[in-house]
Amino acid sequence: MSTDVVTRTDGPLVIHVRPGSYADQRLDGLVSEYNDAANRVASFFGKSVASLKPIHLCFVDVPHEHG
């Protein structure tokens, strides 16, 4: 089994997916939806998204590093 992982960072989000996986094929939509949610949560608490620490979302079935 390959341990290749695609990592995409967008704002506070760091999304890890397997290349060619269902999540990888829908990565743009996932990033958009999770960014919208992060914005709503930050706004609720009176914070800016830029002040959030990295949020790692892992859509993989293999061990990997958060480098």
C-alpha cells in the first residue's frame, strides 16, 4: 500500500488526502466547505480566521506525518 499523501493548506486548514481518492477528487469542495465552517466558528467567537492555529483534516487510511 502506498503511503503517498497529498497535503493542501488553505488558511488555517491543512487537509491530507490520498492521491486519486474520493476526497482528492473532491478536494476543492472540501476546502470550500471547511473554510466556510471555520469562518462561521471564528466569527461566532469574535475571532479572525487568521488567528486560528492550523486545523489538520485527515482523509487518509495510512499513517502520515504532519510536517
